[in-house]
Amino acid sequence: MPGLDVVATRSPQSTTADFQVTGVLDSGGRHWVVRCPLHASAGASLEAEVALLANLAVQVREGVLPFAVPEPAGFAALPEGGRAMVYRQLRGRPLDLERLGPGPGLAADLGRCLAALHELPVRVVEDAGLPVYDADEYRKRCLAEVDAAARTGHVPTVVLARWERALEDVALWRFRTTPVHGDLAEEHVLVQDGEVSAVISFSETHVGDPAVDLAWLLASAPEECLDAIEEAYALARPENADAHLLDRAQLVGELALARWLMHGVNTANEQVVADAVHMLEDLAEQVTDAEPIGHREPVVVPGRPGDWAEGGDDVPEDAAGAPDDEDADPNSTAELPSLPAEEPAADDTASSPGAAADGGEPSRA
């Protein structure tokens, strides 16, 4: 960046397997962030992220997204190829989930911000050249991950059966794919004045299952905050109700252990493998007697014979319409209350609350 006079480094400072990030301070007192890829694959991801950020910035300016995103201000060529991205540091501090409280405050704002991201048009991500999956493609990706983890012999049988059952349950996989951040974490969500001020690090963004972004919160946020997050999210996406969204989020959270295991196997890191095996064993103990993912208790409405078990012997007599009096004649017919005589139809049917708005057949409650 021509004319940028750097005088000191500042937070944020972090290094992952893909990126090194550091904050810098210039002589004018302005704070910047430098995001540098550490290998060619990360460099390609950064280039796609740059294109995506340009599309997201338009959504921010139009008020579609209620939070800020990084806007690249310059680039620095790297000796090994690729380039680092420089952008103005966004206001806010990293989210601290442990300090998250229930109610209509920050927890609800998190739900609304996630909903806004998931309501973006697919073209915002697709035009940036990032991956786009439909529901079945994403399910098959998850199934492939489970198969790879199973081949290591480290996944307990009860956990493997639980995952396979969920992945074969077609009811769980009927949903509309959406833009997904894909790498949400506390350090990637900035907060100021009790609300989300910015979201960063979009290198894993794709079109896929919105449960991916919710899984992080369901696994890490305090339990008393989950209702506020879920309710705010659902209210912000009323036209796209997903009955099994949270079920898939639970599955995604559990599959993170399989991904951690495979990371250890692929990098020959025995410490990571041992850590993953330990967590999988803990999960096996937790789910041994648990209901399958997506299980729903049947809803029974008292007094409706259709809600009772089939077979007849277990159906209560009063529910089936039999008389309660043991001495009653079993051949007699129960007397029904008489209905009032119908009145002649009025000429102006539109004035009747039961009449159809277009003058057609009256609606039936």
C-alpha cells in the first residue's frame, strides 16, 4: 500500500495451518489487518474470498447484512507466490461465548445475523467461484467423511451406527441450501455495544447446509442462551422453516470429531489422533442410551382414536365411542345433538365471515 507507514504491530495476531494474521498500526494512528496465506491452497482460497468480500460489501451497503465485513484496501506480493491482503481493522472485540446471556440481547442478535447471512441470494457466493452444493451432495460429503473415519477403526460402533442412521434418514435432508460462512468461531465474530458489529474470515464460505453455522453455537454457547438464538433465527427466516435444522446441527457438531481424527491421521500426528479417540469414546458413553438424531416423540391428542395404537385391544372404550354404562344396550345408537336448521342464504355472501373472498365456496374452519 503506497504511503502506508507502519510503526507497530497490534492484535489480532494468530497463526493457523492456512493463514497468518497480524494487526499493524500506521503513523496516522490507523489500525490495519494483514492476512497472509501460508501455502498455495490457502492462497487460492484467499483469492476467492476477495471476490466474495466485494459481493458482501454491496449487501452491507444496501442494509441486507446487519454487520460489517472486511474490505480489501491493498495487497502485498509474497516471495513464494500469491499475495497477502490488507484491510482496515473493523470495530469490535472477539465474541466471548462464556459471557453470553439469555434473552433479547446479544444472543438474539447472533441468531438474526446468522439468518441474514443464510437469506443472501446464492449468486452472491456462486459468482465468487466458491463451492455450491445441494442437500444430497452435502449429505454424500458427510457420508464420505464417516466412511473414511470408520476405516481407521477408531470410531466406536454405537457412534458409527448413530451417524449412519442419521445420514440415511431422508427426512433430515429435505432443506434448501443457503450461503454458509463455514468457519464461525469466537475470533471470527466481532461484538460492540451488545451486538454483532462484524464478521471476518470467509475463506470457507460456500453454499450448503445452514446447520453448519449453527452447530458451533449449539456445541459451545451456554445452554440458557440457545432458546434466544434459535427463536431469533427462526423469526428472521419465517418463509424457510426447516424442521430438522437443529438435528443436522447436532450431527455436524458430532462429525467434527471425525474430521479432527482424520486431520490427525492425515498429518501423522499421534497426539491429535489420541485426542480425537478420547473424545469419540466420551461421545459413545453419552449416546449409548440416547434417542437417534432426529427422533420425535409421537404427539397424542386425548379423545382421538386415531392417536391410539392399532389393534383394538389397547383402545380405551370411551375413546372409541363405546358407552360408559355397563348396562347399556350394546345395539342401541348413541343420540347425537341436533343441528340448528339452516337459514336461507343471504344475497350478499361477502358479508358472511365463512364466505370465500372471491365469492366461491365458503371456507370451513
